[in-house]
Amino acid sequence: MSLLNRTLTAIEPANHELAQQAAAQLTKVMEGDEDSLGLLKDLLLKYLAITGEMHPAAPDKCTVICCASHGVASEAVSAYPEETTLQMTKSYLIGQGAAANAFANFADSEIFIADFGIKADNIDIPGLLDCRIGNGTDNIAQGPAMSREQAIAALEKGIELAEKLIAEGFDCLLPGEMGIANTTVSAAICAAICKKTAAEVTGRGTNISDERLAKKTAIVEKALSLNQPDNTDAIDVLAKVGGFEFGAIAGLMLGFAAHHKAVILDGSNCAAAALIAQRLAPDCVDYFLPSHRGGEPAQGFALEKLGLTPILHLDLRLGEACGSSILARELEAMLNLWDVVSHLPHDPVETPFQQAYMPNLAPKVTNKTFDFYLSTMQDLDTQAMEACKERLDNLVKPLESLGALEQIVTEIAGIMGDELPNCDLDRALLCFTSKVSNPLQMQLTAASSQSAKADVTIAHVREGLPLTAAFDFGREQGEFLSLSYPLLGLSMTEIDEHAPFGTTAELLRQELLNADGSLKYPADEFLAHAPEAVQPFIGAMIGAIIAAAHNSAFIILDDEASEIIARYTELLCPAVRPYILHVQPLLVKADCALSGGLIAGLGMDIAEASLYMLNYMRTFAESKVAIASDGPGAERQQN
């Protein structure tokens, strides 16, 4: 029996029974509130099913960048020349300043670079894994990409590499790829397997112009018409319109699935490879964890076909395991939370929080206090932002291909007045609570803050005092923390410690938002319409936001209640907008209703990822990689 057939035979469903046992335990401990975790609960349970362990250790991750050349690159479907494939391969291993390097560093993942068919002679790059199948594929606009035998070889080379990595102790795969014109190939694979037209699946890839996009779409359509891939035969699709690295990634996925190991999917090209793997062994999808929804339309169709729903929505358009690296951190956060929850109620963890209590007496707060903050709010440092943006434009990647991460780090640069802010910024979580806090909530906050490496202040809000007192209490806390912590998570617990998680958010949503989610009231009216019990929390949150922004902290929001209050604060004081990171549902679509800092912690990780990108990636000039010749990158990138 061939290696491919042995591997396909070994793939079986994940351990769903164990996941059900874990779900039952989660229900018991959280007293029916487990659904407040949303898709994060699904992420946790699926990983437990993959490992077949109730308490698995943190994953040992490996980032594998599969490199290969595509004949269709000669059709000028990319903004970059074909030789960029070899140049970037050198960048991974010699300069070590590509996105793959930065994000593997962020995720604490070992990185491997493999040549499955780069078009070049006598490649001699230290550390490059030789898995070559051929000297690049043929042009799919003129005929099949490869022979059926080569397609099988690509799959088996991937399986061989998977078995080698697993033998070395790795149990979580973060696959990525490098190959100029590969989004043309992934579009064709997706169109064939998902039965879509070229126009439906073809995207801008390396941020190409309208003219080149039209040409690229026509090439995909021609490749499909000419080669007629059989969508019921994955190997035929791979041979007709695929690429060596797509077969290799599919093989890696199959190999990890056969050994009950996790695979975290990245972008569109990774999703296309997953379609090949799914066609060969449908049960392999049990071992796939989707990370993000990127900018290529093909990925959306592929994820739908795979039956996978990603959590991250960062507008990433680069396939070097960037999104999967961020999800790997979120997976570890959920495993840490599970480790705490699963030992309750008999073995709680310590909660070494700083406690702050709102004074009994109402301080004298006038409009002058509020006006002081509004009138002295600092503008962002535009010079630092422009310098940061220029560096981002010239890092070795397509222009603006890292989406929200580029926007986040530019704002941090402007807030701090530093075009290259450090990765290790101190972080804190300010969590407003009532007189008595829910013990389970405190355990969950302890778990999530530990994962986010954030110091926690629990600020107790009193009832029965004027709103100005709550505002001043929040102002003091925001003022104090923002002097020491450039990254400040802002959260609150449920007002009633016995209420189900998400109750406060639901109250605010019903009273303060329209049916479409827009704000219902003007800035000067909304407090009067807020539920009376929530008003002191609103006052404290507004005070904290304004004071922290005034002190140039980057404010990272938590659950929906925090989000609604912050949106009204922005309406009340527009100057705070650049200082606030809206995490859910803008960047994280997890349907998580849990308050107390979990979502803010994920936001801190996203901010840290953006800082790793800025600090660890190198420019085109430093890496000796060709710049874009088409699209906006041709005008702004320098070499």
C-alpha cells in the first residue's frame, strides 16, 4: 500500500465523546453559562477532541512554509516577479525578517522552510529542507500544472515531512506558503471544488490593479476551461490547476490528522490545500482549526465547503501563517482558562488582584473637570505615525496585506510618539465590579489575565452616589493605571453577581441601541435612558476612558457592555476615538458574552502581534527582495 493510501486509511474522526464529557463538565462548573464563551468554547472543545486528552499540555507548534514556483506567474498575474519566490525563501532563512519569522516568533513556534519546487538551479540556502518535486509547475493557462504522478509525489512529500515533524515532538501544525501567483492557483482550485466561477473566486492577491485583476480572472477562467479538472477527484484538481506547495500542504494536513494532531489553517491558499485534503479524507477536517477570514473571496467559499467558522477578522491578505499564529495564542489562552475551570470549585487559583474601592463621600466634580480633559487631550503624533506607515509600506509583504494589524500599530505609534514602539509594552486590565464579585467570574478573569500577561485592578463601584462620583472614581483609576501601562484593557463584570453572563450587555443593547446596532440616542441624552442600576458603571467607564486617553494609553475594550459604553463615550468626546481598540465584533467574531477581561486579553494579543510585525520584519531593501511592479505598491514601495 502506498504512503498516501496508508495515511488516508489511518485518518479517523476525532474523539467527540471526550469533547462531550468536557462540555458537560464546563456546563456544571459554569452553571449553564458556558455558551457565554461563544466560539471560543467550540475552539477549546475541538482541540480536546483532536488530542483525545481531557487536559492536554500547551501545543508544541511548528510553522512550515512550503515554497514552490508556478508557471502561471509568467502571465503577470501578480504584482511581483517570479524570482521573488526564491528571494523570499532566502529572506526566511538568511535575513529571517519576513512575516513568517515575525509571527512564528510571536507564537513561540519553531519555523521550517521547505523547497517543494522553486524554479532555480543549484539552490544552496542554509537550513532549507529539500523536498523538491520539480523545477516549478507548468503554466495552467496552457495546460496541466503537473502530472498525476507529480501530484501524488507532492502529497507524499508533505506526509513524509509531517511524520518527521511529529517524530520530533511537534503536535500542532501552522502551514504557510510562498509562491508567486499562488492566489491564482488557489482561486482555480476553489472554483473547481466549490463549483464557482472564476469571477466569484478571484481576488487581488498581492494588491494588484483593476487591470491586472481582470487579467488574472481571465487566466483562472481559461485554466479551468482548458484543463477541465474533475471536482470529484482531488488529485486530478491538484494536477490540472494546482501547485507543488498546495499538494505538500495538503499532505502535511493529512499526515497530522492521521496522528490525531491539530492543524491551524491560515489564509486562502491554506484553505485551498485543505479542500484537496478534505476531498481525499473527509474526516481530516475534524483536525482543522480555522484562524481568520482574509480578503480573498476564494477563502470564504473554501471555509464554507470545509464547514469551518473562523474567529479572527483582521483583513489579512498574506499567507505566511500570520493569522494562524494569532489563533495559536488564543488557543493557549482557552487551554489556560479550561485548566482553571476544570478544577473548580475544589481547587481555585489565586487572584492576586489590586482592589480599589469607590469612596463613600461624593467628591466635588464640576464641568471644569470634564472640560479640562477635553481641552487638553493630546493629538496623535502624526510624524511618528507617518514614519511608522512608511516602514510598514516597505516591509517585505504586499502593500497593506496585514490589514488591521497595520492600522493598530500605526495608532500605537501615534499615541506613544514613537515610530517603532517596543513589543513588550506593559499591560493592565481595569475591571469595574459591584460591591461583591462573582467568585467564578474572578477565577475566569484570573485565567484570562494570566494568559494576556496583564496586571489586574478590580474597581468596586458604589451605588447611591451621584454619577459624578462614579465618573471621578473611574477617572482616578484610569489616570493612575495609564501612567504605568501603555496597554490598558477596560472591562466590567455583571452588576448582579448572580446574573447570567451577558445580562448587563443585553440590558444596554435593548435600551441604548437600535435594532440595527446603531446608537439610539444623542450623547447628551443616553445616560438618562440607561438602566438605573448600570448608570454608575457607565459613569466610571467614561471617566476611565477619558483619563486613560488623556494620558496616552491604548485602550482595549472587552465585552459588549464595555463596547456600547465606549461608543457613547466617543460620541461624547470624539478625541478619544484613536485611543480605543474595538475588539469584538470588529476584529474577533466569537459571539462571546463573557465579561471580565477575556476579550480584552485577546485584543492585547492582537496588539502584541502588530508590534512583533513592526519590530521583527525587515524592509525590501534590507532583504534584497523585489518590490511591486503593479498596483499601489508600485508607487509606494522602495528598494
